[in-house]
Amino acid sequence: MAAALENQSLHVRLAQIARTLEGFFLGKEEVIRLLLISTLAGEHAVLVGPPGTAKSALIRMFARLIHANYFEYLLTRFTEPNEIFGPVDIAAFREGRYERRIDGMLPRAEIVFLDEVFKSNSAILNALLTLLNERRYTSGGTVLRCPLLSCFGASNEVPTDETLTAIFDRFILRIRSDNLDAYHFQDLLEKGIRNEAYADAPIQPLASAQEMAQFHRTFARNLQFSEEFLSAYKGLVFQIRAEGITLSDRRVVKILKLFVASAFLDGRQQADASDFFVLKHIWNNQDQAAILEGIVTPVLEAHYRDHPNLKRVGAMGIGIEALAGEIDRIRQVLTGNAGLGDVQLFSQLKALNEIKVALGQSPDPRARELTARVDQLLEAAFRSGRFAQL
């Protein structure tokens, strides 16, 4: 890294990493923050979503912004261990020793990306369980310590096979990566073109694996929480468990590391209620995501009401002007002379509802006025089928 960057504090440079990624990936602010939190905390995360939602591209660019030994592989049920952990060292084997050549392979990596991680076979999964949890890999009779910071997985679906429960449990954060809402379409095209143009361009790393590892060594000192925070966390854990969502004691403790990492990203000395947003991403199946959202959101809303000047985690990355422009575009469509079919009408009304949700999350004072305009359009649309009167 350049000397000027090294002189900046780590949390400032991590914030710059977030801004850089947000410039390339639209609507992924919360996902990006979760990737940074995972790496800082030394925990693992998996991105789950349909193909084409930037899971792989986001993780790859994230890895390019951190100076680290990086390993990536697309797993299938036919993947062999030597593709991941290194080929057998033939010279050593002739001398009676079973060793693998692990340079450039997963056991020497600091950041790992395993695409379609849940499609690998049992031989690889069993080896991954110990490596991800204990940072150890056994080669022959030798136990190797691995410098792994974080492993990121990607999958099109949540595993339902019980044999995959153990590997899924290693990923403490489960992050949805969905297609963008309709009102993002214009910005999506612009950023997509930019991403294609800069896909292979050199990128200056803004932080290093060594710094991350040093932060890990300070966790014992940083795991200090106020009584108020711990009391609130206890209440949330009990509420989550009462809803039938399994949350083991081991994960309850590990999540504390995520709170510390989240606070550090904001330059805070201690965690506060805003850091509870990570609890929305500890679901075991996707049906639980909405339950967690319902539990955590009121706590976050209360915190931001008491601290109106704070920026919300995952706040809208699209500008208020873009939202206003999209409202005007939809109004023109609804009031135009061209007749709308049922599917076209539904898509426009759906876009209006998505815009309304986005405006509700926006701190911009103009959001209330725009929300009123959306409500007027929705009310008129539902009262009459003659959209020329809108």
C-alpha cells in the first residue's frame, strides 16, 4: 500500500473500501458492511441468492481491495481435495512422507471464496469443517496452522440436506443477495457498464491481511460492553429463540465479535444498538429472515429516533433526485394515452410501493413530500381504471 494510505487509521481505510465497492455495486451497502464486519471479526459469511445478483463479483472486488493471499474455487461434487488443498508432493512421497504442496492453495490463503460451497463432496466438506473452525489443516501426520481471516461462500440456494448442516453452521452470517428493485434500473445500467469496463483494471489495496490479523489479536481487550447493551442483547436473543429460531450459545458469543467489528467501522469505542442490525442475518432458513427483521427493526428505529443525525446502516444508496425522477416517469406511464395491460399496470404499482419503502428509509427532508406524491398516485390508481384522470 502507498505510504499515504498506511498513515490513515484502519477504520478510515475500511470506510474507503466500502465507498469504493458501493460505487460499483448498487444497492449492496448492507452486504458490503457485512463483508467488512466478517473479515474484521475473523468469521465467515455466505451470500445466498439467484444467479446474476453480483455475489461473485462483489466478493472478488472486495478481495482485491485487501492485500492478502487470496484463494477462489468453484466447487462441484466432482471436485477433488487436491484442487483445494494442494497436490500430493511426489518427491516427499518417494521418501515415504505424505505431504501436499500447499503454496497458493486454500491452507495458505487469508481470504477465501468458495463458489457453490454446498455442492462439494463429503471429503472436502469434512476437511473444511476443521479448517474453518480451528484454522488447522492436517496433511499426513502434520497439523498446519492456517492464516485464514475469513471464508466467503456463495450459493444459489440454502442447503436443505441435513448432511450440510455442519458446514452451513460455520458461516455465522447468512446474507441475501437479490435482484434490485425496479426504481434502480437506470443506475443499474450505468454501474453495470462501468463494472464491465473496469473488471480487469488494477486496483490499489486499501488495507492488509496483516492489519486485520492484528485487530483480531485485540479482541480480548475490545470485548467490553455496557450493561444496557448486554441487557438489550439478552432480550433480543430470548425473543429470537422464542420464535423458534435456533441460536446456539456458541453463536451468541461469536456474534459479540461482530458487534465489536461493526462499532470499529464507525470509529466507536463501544457497540451500541445500531450494531444489532447484524442479527437480521443469522437466519437458518429464508423464512426466518422476515421474523428477524420484525424483531430487530423496532430496536433500530428507536435508536435512530433518539440519534437522528446518525447514518442508518444499509441506508438508500440511490439519491432522492433519482427517486423523484422515477416517480415522474411512472406518472407519465400511468397518464399516457397508451393502454396498459394488467402485467404492465402491476409492475408500475409494484415500483411505486418499492419507492415508498425506500423513501421511508431516507433521511432526506424531501422524502415526506415525495411519499405524499406516491400515495396520491396509488390512491388514484386503485380508485379508477381510467389512468388519464391521474
